[in-house]
Amino acid sequence: MTVIPFGHGAGFGYASAVVLAGVFVRAGVAKAVRPAKTATGFAALGIPAAPAVARVVPAVELALAIALLAFPRIGAAVALVVLAAFSVFLVRAVRAGVTVGCNCFGQARADPLSSLDLVRNGLLGLLAAATLTADRPAVPGIVDLAVIMVAVAAGAAGLRSARGRHSRRADI
């Protein structure tokens, strides 16, 4: 594995890969440590064979995190496919009026499914798209790190704010 020196090459893309890998690790571990709750959540979403899927999904998420770190471009392509497939599932569930949580991060968040889950997937898709620029692991420069940190913080703050507005509307 060749590591590119600071400030050269695909540092921003690899910083994106690291952040996205962290998201997949968080999601995979949250599901893996609570397999029964994960299976129950998946069943509530109408996923066939929920217990089996609840064992497979965390393993896929963790493997995807490893792929993003070791082979960022390939991992990013797979992440885009996974995010797109899950987004199609979410669209169908939201349109069908499913009101359970998505169980995306285990039982960490119990908000019902909404279009905000699609926005979150879109933001993760942007990270995956940025990761496509990294053909190998690279040490990001300080500017790369600053840009990715600001982008992630802005995305997270925007989602948090939108979730707050969305839940207040639901209470009315």
C-alpha cells in the first residue's frame, strides 16, 4: 500500500472514505450487538426473513467499511449501490406509510421513517461520490480534513435541525 504525502493526490477522497467507513462501522456494530432488536426492527419494516437479514446486514456493513479503507474506489462504488438499494426500499416504505424507525443505526434512533432518511442517504452518497476520487489510501492534507469536517458537521446539523422541525410538526 502506497501512502501519498500530505497535501498531494486524493486526500479529500480518502478522508471521505474514512468518514463513510466510520458510518458503516457505527451502523454495523449497532445492529450486530443487538441482533434480536435488529431482527424485530427489520420485521416491523416488513423485511422478509428478518432474523437472517439481521445477521447478514451488519456483516456487509463492516465488510464495506474495510473495503472503503483498503480499496476506496471499489468500496465507494459498492457503497453507492448499497445506499441506492436501501433508498429505494425507504421510498417504498415511506410511501406505504410505514411509521417504525429505520433501525439504520440499531436502536440508537427511534424516529419513524421519513424523507429525512433519504436526505441522510443522499449525503452519504455524496461522501461515496467524493471517495471515488481516491484510488488508494492517502494521507489527507489539512485543507482536505478541514473541508470534510465542515461538510460533515453542516450535514449533521442540517439533518438534526430538520428532524427537530419534523418531530415538532408531528406533535401538532
